[in-house]
Amino acid sequence: MYQIVPIQAQHDADICRIIQQVGAQYGAIGAGFGPSDAEVTCMSQHYVAEQRSQYLVALLDGHVVGGAGIAPFLHYREIAELKKLFLLPSSQGLGIGKALTQACLVFAQEQGYQQCYLDTLSSMQSAIGLYEKLGFTHLKQPLAGTLHSGCDVWMLKIL
């Protein structure tokens, strides 16, 4: 059975490795992709309640197998961004991605966000299917200010 817990400093190295490893499998390498963001090396320092953000990790048998986060989208007070949902291939299909995403959306609602935005890659079909099932709809273009220019799918959910 898995657990979903807020990230702590002891999880940083593992989630960094997972984000970069899984991102590379989908071609998300270099500028314009989330796995290259500076925050990836120390996620626990970048996702804090005072900034209306939270990063959660999934533990399977005590080991980090993935994570996902919520943070403000740029300067918009009403728009959150679902960020860096990555799971090891061995932990996919167990409902962990759905549990992480739902926990992030609950946190976003508790923080008063009215919408949740995300960007991803068209090659990440299982993630896109999950987002669609959870009520995200496709956008024709990214929201203004989107940092990940390498992404080609943009979605939004009303909370």
C-alpha cells in the first residue's frame, strides 16, 4: 500500500532523480521543460504553505515513487498550477497519480484557488487521460506567462 505525504528535505534527492529520469523518458530534457527547473533539486524548500503551495510525495514500502505539487500560477491569486506529477514506471497503474492529483486539487481549493492550470506533453497520454477524467479541459494555447515552452498540451480545471 502507498502513502501520500508532504515532502520533507529527506525526500528531495529521490524526487529529483524521479522527475529527471521519468522526464527524460518522455523527452523532457533541457530548457522549456519542468525537470530542468532549478527547484527540482530541493523541492521541499520551494513548496511551502506560506506561499500557498505544497508538494506531495508518494511512498511505496517506505520508498519515494513519485510526487506532484500545487503552487500559484505566476501572480494570479485565483489560479493554481498542478506541477511536476511524475511517477516511476513501476508505480504506475496503482492509482497513485490519481491520489496525488486529487490531494493537490483539495489543497488548491482549501487555499482559495478558483482554477487549476497545467502544461504537459502530448506523449504523456496516461497523464492526459487522468486529467481529463478529473475534469480538466484542453486549452488551444498556454496561459500567458507559461514557463515551459517545450510543452504542447495545456489544460484548465474550474475548482
